[in-house]
Amino acid sequence: MQSLTRRSLFASAALAALAPGISARDALAQAAPTRLSIVTTTAMLADAVRMLAGDQVRVEALMGEGVDPHLYRPTRADIVKLTQADMVIAHGLGLEAQFRETFRQIARRRAPVMAAESIPKDQLLKDEEVADKPDPHVWMDPKLWITVVRAVSEALAAADIQGRRKVTPDLSPTVAKLEALATYAGQVLASVAPERRMLVTAHDAFSYLARAYGLEVHGIQGLSTESEAGLRAIEATVDLIVSRRIPAVFVESSVSDRNIRAVIEGAARRGHRVTIGAELFSDAMGKPGTYEGTYLGMIDHNVTAIARALGGTAPEKGMSGRLTG
């Protein structure tokens, strides 16, 4: 029966190819729908698509391990991928600052899905340095990320493109995993003593995490990595660390550690020893193919490392025993 169906399929395509202006390849594509082709800007969004749709779709992220989305400029190859994709899923909220013109151009054919802009405005934090600009780092709060994932799921379910298979997103199991992650994060971060609940990082990417789990956060730079931290900002950070006796500061996988090391040296000159608690994933996930290269692994790594470095209690291998370092 299977071989008969396949022969029938090719026979139908061959007959259709006899019609004027239709090639055999186009006719076969019409007879056998292919997977939806999706391009996302960030790897976090690509991972959300994979969690929801698995092999129902083909998905590719433009920005991967160690890439800073604030500074990344789309290449010619990126623009070709965006133009040819059946669906483009972007973060929005000003994160992809260098994509403005590219998004405007591809919107003439099909507007990108701005997934994070589905979050109600009253749940967004503001950029204190730029009026009316939101903090885009919403993935740091798994509860907020659920809203983004729901928006991606709705876009996938609504996609109706000729020659492409319909997608049935697996939303409920995905949300359950994100809720379990949020619960774990709350448990391990609650184990940090109140006087040690200070997260010092290179740039201010962790405010949503801090708001969700009762931490203070201090980024030497602002929300964006486009501006350099000045001497005054570094000295202010040193004052904070010494006065609060903060034991650890954190570097980020997608941001230079130069300013953090300057802070450590400044504290040492004033008689206070501070160590690097861990390298956190801020604007990008870990290496593809690893647990840390998934959204679940990214946040699991971050909250486990923060809790342990600041004197809290967390399992060395994280929520599900899968952390590698």
C-alpha cells in the first residue's frame, strides 16, 4: 500500500507537470507539503520552536553561542535566510538594535513575529538610561518566558502557507517544563542569605531574574553593551562590593570580562578579596548540542551557579543533574 501511494504521488506530480508553467519539482511540492522553514534571531527563540514543534519544522537561529544581540549586524547571508524563510521570529523590545532596517525590508513580504512584544507592558522593566525603552532581557524570568513561548506557539499554529505542513505545537508539556524550572530557581535562590543577595555582573541583563527571585542586581554597564563603562562606574561598583562585603562577582559568556576584572583589582587594592563566582549566560545560550545550549540548561546553569557562589544551597549538577561544568 505504501509503495502504491508513493507511485500515485509521483504519477500525480508527473501529470501536473504537463500543465503549462508548472515544473515537475513544483508539482511534487504541491502534492507533498514540506516542513515549515523558520529563521529566528536568537538561539533562545529557536529552542522555543524546537520544544514546541520538534521535527515538524526546520528552524535556524542567526545568533548563537557567545553572540551579543545588542551589537550583532545581519550579514548578507542572514538577509537571504530571512527573506527566504516561511516565518521569521524575532525577539523585539529593541534587543536586535542593528536589525531595524532589515526587519522593515522583509516586512514587505511577511512581517516578523515579535515574540517578546506579547508581554503586557506593565510587566516589562524600563531602561533607566533611555526614556520609553523597555529592558529586553525577559528570558531571565521563566514565568515571563512562558508568555513568549505561548506567542511562538500561536504563530506556529496559525501558519498556513501553501506547500507547507500544518504545525501542531506541543504547548502544555513545554509550559510544564518551564514552570518546573521557575520553581527550581525560586528554591535555590531562596537559600541565599539576605545580606548576600547581590548579583554583580558586566552589564544589566539580570533585572528580570532579580525581580522574580528577590535579588539585587548591579550591572557595571547599562542594559545594552553598546556603551562602555567609565572609570566612575567601575569605582562605584568597587565601593558597593567593599561596603557590602560581596564575596563573588560574575562574568558573562557574551560580554568582555575586562570591567569585571577591573572591579576585582580595585577591591583587592582596598583589602577586600572577591572572586569570579561563575560565567553566566546572559544574551546567548551555551554550546549547541549541550544541555547548557538549551533554554532550560541556560537558566538552570545560571541560578545554580549564582546560588552556590553566594553561599546558598543548590545541587552541583543542577535541577535535573545534567549540568556539565
